[in-house]
Amino acid sequence: MTPDYAELSRSIAALCEGETDTVALMATVVCELHHGHPLSDWTGFYRVTAPETLKIGPYQGGHGCLVIPFARGVCGAAARTGEVQLVPDVEAFEGHIACSSTTRSELVIPVRNGAGKLLGVLDLDSNSEAAFTEEDVRHLTAILDEVFRHAE
């Protein structure tokens, strides 16, 4: 089940046009993605709030972890390495942080502004194994790059 990325991209671009506030952008993006991706059971951002520290930002779904150090978990790995983490089976990811016992797969994408500053990470969790694909990575990365290029 692949989301309609053409429609998601159009709606997110229209909703975020002219906005530069990072939290406002995150809240809008997460709402659209959560309702637009049929396999995402938890969709949210973790924001860089201190050196080597992520704190929960706007999200949809059940409760998430409040603080994640760069040294731990899938979100921490994405922030630490600057690389997308596409995890088809969270049980096979050494150091996975189980914020929810039902999560089976995860996709985490680093989020940077146009100046290259790491703002945080986008985290999609699914209760299905191998829910996310390289197609998700391509489309979501393009959406994030566009939306956050002028973010503060």
C-alpha cells in the first residue's frame, strides 16, 4: 500500500507555503503524512534540542519516547550518521528503543534546513514488518527537503 505521494506533496507544499517556523512545519507535515500513509501507525518528529539530544516534537499516534540520545536507537542513528534508517524488522536493529511494544518496522529520515543544519528526524513506525520502502525514502526525502529548506 503506497501513499499517493503526488497528492501528499501538493497538499503539504500548499499548506506550508511561506512558513519558516520549524515546529509549525513539523506539525503540518506530520498530520498530512500520518493520515496519508496507510501503514504508518506512529508518525512524528524528534527535534534536536541540545548537543547529541533529540526530544519529541509534533507527532500523531500513541505516546512516543520523550528524549532520545544520538547514541541510541534508530532515531539516534539517523541523527548521528545523517543517513536514512530503513528498518524492516526493529527486532534485528541492535539498540532499538521500544517506545511501543507493537512497532515492527521503522523509517527515520534526517531533516535539515537549506543551510544544512540538522533540525531533527522524521520517524514513521508501523505495526507491520517491512512496511516502508525505498520509494517512501525517495518521496519523503524530497518533501522534507522542499518544506524545510527555509526553516529557522
